[in-house]
Amino acid sequence: MSEESVTEIVPNTTHLYDTYDYFIHPHWKRFPPVSDSWHIFDGLFIGVVGITGVIGNILVIWMFTTCKKLKTPSNMLIVNLALSDLTFSAINGFPLKSISAFSKKWVFGMVACELYGLTGGIFGFMSIGTLAAISIDRFICITKPLQAARIMTRKKAFIMIVIVWIWSTLWSIPPLFGLGSYIPEGFQTSCTFDYITKSTSNRYFILGLYVFGFLTPLTIIIGCYIIILRAIKAHGREMTRMADKLNAEEADKNKKAKAEMKIAKIALMLISLFILSWCPYATIALIAQFGSPDFVTPLMAELPVLLAKTSAMHNPLVYALSHPRFRAALAEKAPCFLRCCPVEPAQTSTMSRRVAGRTASQSSVTSCATNLSDCQGGIQMQPTPTSAVSHGDLVKDLVGALVNMATQNASHIVQPVYLPNGVLPSNGVAAVRTPQVNIISGQGQQNAAFVPDTETEDPSKENVDIKKEKEASTSKEAAKV
């Protein structure tokens, strides 16, 4: 064999990946090894994302499990999401992937690679499923506010969490029994499903992961938020009509429009973050199975991995820090985390004060519309100055108004009442000290508001018995009135 033929064969039969003591798919040997700068960037990026995700999710779990106001059925889903993202960040992010990235290869062996891929599959699908469950919870809370307290109980929220756990596990364990496998991917510093092999069984498995693990939750999330936005828009039109009837100020209408825009932006941000995190990863898997393998380079395969791992970092930011009660509790217990975005004082608009307490449905939808993060799984009657008034206070106010009206009208009405001595005043109108009757107790008392300023003759000249008899009869007649 000539020297030229030897030099021609050696580059095609040896590769850096051949020196590894675990399986590397032949597809990755078609490309040159990744440069050191990319490995360093990968390790630093995953380190920042992993540490941020661990701290953020621990904070969310701590606040939602210790604050009594946050212990609601709806927030059980938030806690499950934080638990899933915490595990995903701690195991599939920092430190395992960061150590492998700085070592330029997976350094923990093939068994650890399979366990790493299994953990990533379970908690990755769990995060996606929990996001879909949260969207269903908000759909129920806003579109059916009167039935939300009965539908979303703690038991049913727990059942939803159990279903998400079972669903995630069922789609993650088949590679351990021969249906697919877990192998290193991209930069060969992390492990995931084998989406490269184009066997029939593996192709059906990858297609099932795409349809049921990604496309179905995405459809649920988009559908629920579209219905939520429509319900909020319809409620906004109803509130506008009520505001027009009550002659509400134009500023209140502008605030309502801004609140609806804010809710729409939050919903759009949630959907966009979900698509940005998981859509590239699902797309690469489909291209590897049904497209050109030349497109699936180590760099093109690694970038979706980095985007998917960032979901464990931004989920606590979006679903927890946008929660008003969570922010209030965090400002009380750990205000150092809100230096960049302090809690704004709550303001009650004029229109909300005027229309508060109209119906339970309207109050509930308004509560959920102003806070998309949580509706407490039921009807929310927001404490406003008007809704806090009791029925007893309302009756007292009405009685006071009637007394004031009677007092104002009494100055224009002069009632002829017989004087004890039967003497008329100089102006020809009979006037006496008329006993006032309390409209509540029915007891007669003197009140100057009902007595004209006229002089009467001395009643001592009359018989005392006749005087008492006439006063008693007058009191009885006044009491009847």
C-alpha cells in the first residue's frame, strides 16, 4: 500500500469521537470537532442560566408554600412548574452540563448519560404539561367565574398535577426499553433522545413525541389564551356600556383599555416564550428524521438545547414575578429581589368604585382580567370602599336621608295644633309645641325643628288634668302618623 493511500484513508477512519469510551452516533463524525471557544461559551451560558433558574425556582417554591395568601388551588400548578424547572436547572443545566462543556465532552459515562436524558425528558415534558394545565386553569377562572370555585378545587388541581407527572413519565421511559435511546447530542456535552436514527420504530417514537409532547400542549395553550382574550374583550365592552350609563370619566375608560392591552401582551409573551424555548428543539428533531441530515450540524443542534434550557429560568419570572400577591409577599419577606422592579401601590379608579359589587360574575372577571396570573380558583370580590359597606350601614344612611328630608320640609309646613288654652296667636295660625315622634322608636320627643318660633300664653291657668289628657291624645295621634 502506497503512502498516499494510507494518508487518504486515515482521516476517514479516525476521529476525535473515536477516543471516547461511550457511544457516539456516526452522524456526528461527519463534522469536525467543535472549537474551544464554543465550548467555553456553552459552559458559561448554561452556568448563568442554571444558577438563575435554581435561585428563582427555590424562591418561588418558598414563597408559595409559606405565604397563606398564596396557598390556593391555582398556585399549586405554579409550585409544580417551579419544582419541575428547579430539577431541570439543577440536573440538566448547572453543574453537569457546565462541567462537561469545559471538559469538551461528556465526562460522566454512558449510564449517567441515559439518566441525564431520562431526567431531562421527564421534567421537560412536565414543564410543558404544567404550562398547558395553567392555561386551562385560567381559562376556567375567567370564562366561568361563578363555577370556578367548584371546578378548581385542591383535589382537582392535585389530580391535574398527577396526570402531568404520569404523562411525562410515559413518554420518557420507552428509550430504556429499546424504543429509541438516549445518546450525546450537539457538542457531545449533554444527552437526549436519539432523533438521528431513521429506523421505523424510532421514527414513530419521535413523531409521537412531537405530536403529543409538544404540539398538543402548544395547541391547548394558544386556544385557551385566545378564548381568554375574547372573554376579556367582551367584558370590557360591557364595562364600557356601564361606564357610559354612569357617566364615568374618560380617564377610567383609558385605564381599562390599557389594562386589556397589558393582558394581551402578557398572553402573547407567554406563548412566544413557549414557542421560542421548545419549537426549535422540536423542529431539529423533525428535520433530522424527515429532512436533510446535512442541516443538523453540531452547532444547529446545540442552539435549540440552549434555548430549551432557558425556559427553566424565565418561567419563574413570568409566572411568579408578574403575580401581584407574590410580589407583595416578596416585598415583605425579601425586598432585595425587587430592587429593579418595585411594587406599585394599588390604585382604585373612579369607574371601579362606581360599578363595584354589581354582580359576582363581573367582579370575578374584573379580578382575573387585572391579574392574569391567578384568580384564586373562584369568585373574587375585590375589597373596594363601596363593596365593604354592610347592610346595616346602608339602612342607617337611608334613615338619615329620610330624616333630613323631613327636617328640610318641616320648615315649610305649619301644622295647626290646638293650644292647651285654646288661644290663637296674632297671625291667626294655631301653634303649639308639637311633640316629635321618632320614626324608628315611635317615642315622642320635643324637637325645635317642628315648632314655629311663636309665643304662647302661660298654660298654668288651665286645668292640669285636662292638659295632660290633651297632650297624651296628641302624642298618640302623632305616633300613629
